[in-house]
Amino acid sequence: MNGAPAPVRHRQELDEIRLLGRPLAAAEDLDALVRQASVARYVCIGEASHGTREYYHWRAVISRRLIEEHGFTWIGVEGDWPDCWRINRWVRGQEDQALDAYQLLAGFERWPTWMWANHEVAGFLAWLREWNLARPDHLRTGFYGLDVYSLWDSLREIFAWLEANAADALPAALRAWHCFVPFGEDPHRYAWSTRLVPASCETDVVGLLAEVRRRTLGRVKDDPAAFDAVQNALVAANAERYYRTMVCGDRQSWNIRDHHMSDTIDRIAVHHGPGSKGLVWAHNTHVGDARATDMAQGGMDNIGQLMRQRHPGEVFLAGFASYTGSVTAADSWGAAEQTMPVPAARPGSHEDLLNSALGGPALLVFGSDRSGRWLTEWRGHRAIGVVYDPDHEGGNYVPTRMAGRYDALLWIPEATALRPLHHEQRPGEPELETEPTGF
């Protein structure tokens, strides 16, 4: 460590970090994490930003090892259900087989496209498809979206399913669609209208959900298209509620979103069967247990907390952290992506201590004894969203107690920006800002 000697308290924390940290340079350096994670049914892997190449790379390496060595058969990601269902069909060898992974991801249009249309994801999906095609269908690994934003896209998918399977139920879908038509696929306009006039499309989308559930009764387990239809109906119902709540500035909208994502994880697990094991890819603010952050004081839940509460002893949570480097992000919602500098972490933060204690990339697996000073100390932990301002990042630090938030942490002292497959276009479908850092 450079500079003046650290206070005794800090020296104890630095010593603890050094004892926990192991060099991270190759896939075999993940052995301790893979060993502990392999016995879990749900392994949730975070990221400290949505635009860091190393986070995506190591998340893919962890996922590949758990799929190859321990039979994990599904991945749920912080993405839209319809887009990821298309990926799911491709990696299973069922649709769009004339496309390669780069061409497939070029179809992503909803901002921010770089989250999924990037070189790291393309490389992983190309491997996953090759892996799947060498196996029988029931052993192939699926790829699913967990998020709640795709209101209009999901309604279109429901129409297509009803036309093919239950044409007499189309009136229920038309009622929901016509309710939203005046707002031109703009959730801002719809959400604000519900504040000005005490009326909404809630009854129509809930009615549509009930109709789709009735028409798919007994079919979901063995019919992937029916499973897709039900999930799109759930997305439509929860998206309507999410947008209506978020425009009120109510933090409850965060909970609507994370409960939806957690419920979707549970539905995917049921769909794959009682012995299935799955991976979850999302931001640290969704993956790290909210009870070990100040989110809990604001009444906010997240995936990590909910999965631990629902499935005690079956969940493994891993996060990421970096000290400095660069990141792909935008300076405002819907703007073009940029490569931005990430300044040195704030003094006294978890990142500051990790940088002082560790010489290079490292893996820290916490184990059963988490009584150490660093693990139990509350310190800021940086979270960068898709919108970022390197000159004003004080609000990006989430007070965190590492012992409760994660089961393991991957440390990248100097991170590099994610490489998008294409530049952002002007959004064709407006979206409310979703504040991926949490608040």
C-alpha cells in the first residue's frame, strides 16, 4: 500500500481481504467459486455496471463451467422476454438457424442495446448453441428474459399465439390493445394519463391474462409456445402496473420489477423441472441481497433477497467490483453510448480497500465464517448504471455489508468498456428511465 500507514482498523480489514483473495487469471482460478456454487439450485451473478467487458467475460466463464460441469440448464437475464425468447429458440436450434450470433443480436432495438448486443454475449451464445446442438433437446440450456418493460411487444406475441391457437379469444386481446392505442406505444403518455384521469388499462390486461391462462391450462408444461404466451401475458399485466406506479415517483415500482423478475425465475425453474438448476444474470443492485444495503431502509426488495427468502440454502450470489478504468454508458436516457472514464474509487469505499489490499484481479469466496471486520463493515460499494456521469458519481455508492450481500466477489482493479455490436439508434419506442443502479 502506498502513502501513510493505514489506521489499525484499516490494516485489519486489508489483512482480511488479502487472506480471502486469490488471483484470477484463468478459468481454473474459479474452482473455489464453482465448487460452492455447484450445489446451489440458483446461481445469481451480478455486475457493477452494464457496460464493463470483464464483468461479461467472467460471468460467461462461470456460467460455461456450471453448464458443462454441473448440469445447469437455464439462464435468466435482465432483458426483455420476447427478445430473449428469440435467443432461446436460436440457441436450442429451433429458429433462425441461418443467422450467426452477431446477426441474431443485431435485431436488438430497445435502448440500451449494448447490454445484450455486444461481443462478449455473442461469443457466449455461439458457444451455448454449439453445446446445445450436441445434446438431446431435454438437456439443452435455455436463455430467458426476466424483465418487465416489453408491454407492446408482449401484446403482439399474445396476438400471434391466440390467432394460431384460440382465435375466438382475440376479443380480449383487442380490448387490451385498443385501450393502449391512444398512447402511441409511449409509456410516458400512458402513465401520465392515469394520473390526470382516474382510469387505466389495468382491467383489460388483467382480463387478457386470465383469458390466456384459461386457454393454456394444462399445456404450459409440455408446450413451450403456451409457456411463452402465459409469460407475455404476465409481462403485459405487470408492465402496465409498473409504468403506472413509476410515474408517481414511488419506489414501489422497483419492487414491482424485482418481484416480477423473481417470479419469472421461479416459473422458469418449474418449467425446467424440479431437478433443474439455473443461472441469473443481472446488475449487482438486483443480485446482491438488498437486506445488506440501505435499500432495505427504503422498503426495497431485490432478486437476491427474494430468492434467498424463497429458497433457503439453494441460492448462491456473486458480485463484481472495480477500482478504475472505462465503461460503456450514456450521459442521458436514450442517448448514444459512449466510452467513459471510471475515476478512482472514493476513499473509504469497499473498492478503495480492495485496491489497497490486492495487486491484481482476484476472486474472494466468503465461506461460512463471515465474522471478519471487512465483511461486516458498512462501506460504499460502487454501482454504475446505463446512465452515468463520471464527474458526479457520489450517488453511485450503495452502503453495503459484504458478508450479507454476496457469497463471493470478483475483483477487477482496472476494467475496460464493453464493445457494442452496433451504435445506438434514436429510440423508436420511448421508455421510462429505469435507474438500473437502484434509485
